[in-house]
Amino acid sequence: MTMPPAGWYPSPEDPATKKYWDGSQWLDIPAPDVQPAKKRRRLSKRSILILSIVGAIVVLGTTGGLVWKSITDQKEEERLALIEERAQEREAERVAAAEKAEAEEAAAQEKVDDALRAMRQDSVTGIEESVKVMAEGHVADGILTGPILSVSCSPTGGGSTDDLDQSTTVFKCFAANVDNGDGTLNGYTYNSTMNWETGEYTYGLGAP
């Protein structure tokens, strides 16, 4: 029987692949991967020009996008800065208005307090007048020796008519009946208690 000449044939195990026959036996050597040579295609000058233009357009587009983004970001930063500046201005205006209102309220309250202190001082004058009338009555009744020259009343225990937080004030009143001629006076002691909430007071002979 004549054997086929040496060469590459379909493999008896897998006809889809090739195996080498040396003329007498099959050899386990890899089949050559024969592929047709690829033909290189050179670009024409026109194609190169077109590609260059397209590349330039892409670069310009990218650069333009970056420039546009930079301008947009800058405008956004300016807008936010303007909003922040206006917010600070409004806050400053609010603070100034609040301080002005507080100052006006304090000034109005001070006027009210001054009026209340003046009223309290007038009330002390009324107490002194009442005590003098009582002392003169005591002289008329022979309890004291007259005449009553003057009466002065002063808060006791550290009290003050200027302290508007005090609801009551106790006074020690001095009814003078002798002028010693040396700037001193002799007289009698009276007392009075004023209730500033009701505007009523009591008074009488003797120390508070």
C-alpha cells in the first residue's frame, strides 16, 4: 500500500485541525498558523488633513469647554459672594435696628423711672407736711413744746426713694422746735411708713 507523501493533513482525531504526516507516521508538532499578510494602507494627504482638522476641532472644543466651565464657576463664585455680602448687610442692619430699638426703649424707661422718683420725692414732702401738722397738734395739746420750726424725713435702714424696687420705705422724721444758732437743731422724732404700691402712708410720734 502506498503511503501519502509527507505533509499537513486533517487530523484523524479532529478533522477540524491539521496534523503533520512524515510519510510513515503522524507527528505531534503544532500546525503552522498561516495567515495572509495584512496590507498596510497609507493615508492620503487629504485624509491626514481631515484628521488634523478634526483633531484641532476636538482640542478647541475641549479647551472651549474648559474655558466656559471656568467662566461659569467664576460667575457662580461671584454670585455666592454677592449673596453672602447682602446677607451680612441685612444682618448688620437688623443688629443696628435692634440696638437702636433697645436704646430707645431704655431711654423711655429711664424717663418713666425719673418720673416715678420725682413722684416719690413729692410724696416725702407730703409726709413731712403731715408730720408737721401732727407735731403742731401735739404742741397745741401740750404734749410737746413748740413752736415746730421744720420737719425733715429720711429713709432708714439704707432705704432710698430712688430705689424703685422697694415697695415700702420706712422714714425717720425730725420735728425741730429749737434752733441752737450754731447750725444744729433740737426737736422730736417721728416715724412714717410709705407703701409705694398703694400710695398710702402711716406716721406717728416716736422712732421707727
